[in-house]
Amino acid sequence: MIEYYRGQHRQIAEIFYDAIHNVASACYEPEQIAAWAPLPINYERWRWRCELKRPFVYLVDDKVVGFIELDSDGHIDCHYVRSDYARRGIGGMLLEHVLQIGDELQLPLLYVEASHLAKGLYLKHGFEVVRPNVVERNGVQLDNWIMERRIKT
């Protein structure tokens, strides 16, 4: 696991789109997928986002195959793995890395808006469902789960 470095934003953006269009599509309707990850990819927006968020990335042969973002308030934002690397434990390793950082920083709470697909992974790692959630992207409603994990004392 390493922290993002300049220039990886293109790979990260492509992972986001790939994971949503090829994996999350099993749980969401085509119009939801199109609203969640509209094409074409806006690489400049992703460059700006990655410089701001500084995601943690998982590399295989110097290629980014997964990433996760942790905000200073404990919010886990984007958490995605390339579809051709799905179900290999990479998402879990990324999450465990963020949990370790959260513990080291003594963040009292980690929270996430987990998709239907990610919900099970977060439950497995000690998160609890707070409530169902609905967000709007490009005029389309997407449902997910507000989940949180409090620091162990």
C-alpha cells in the first residue's frame, strides 16, 4: 500500500469507471450507473481530486489496481478495485490499511456511504449500518448505506 503520487490520477479514474460499469452494475440499474460514472472520463477533475484527497493505492507490477480515500474527519470516500482484480482480497487489504491509520490517528469514528456491493465487506470489518441512504447524481437517485465503525477503547 502506498500513498498516491502525481500522475496516477488517470489509472485511478479508470478504476473508478471500470468498477462501477463492470462490477457495481450487478446491483444498480443502467441509468444509475450512467449517472454515477458518466462518460467520457474527466481526467482533469480526477487529477484535482487525487491531489486533494491523496488516496492510498494498491499496486500490482507498478500498476494501480485499487484505491481508497480517507478524509481527516474519518470519512472513507472512494474505495474501488479494477474489475479484473475483484474478489482477490485487495478491497479488504485497502480497508484494513485505512482502519490501521484510523486507529493510529485515534479517529473516534470511521464512516462510509457503502454501495450494495461494498456493504458486506464493511460489515465483515466491524462497521455497522446506521441507515439506508439515497443520493442524487446527475438527476438520478442512487441508494446506498450509511455505515460507521467507532474506535475500540
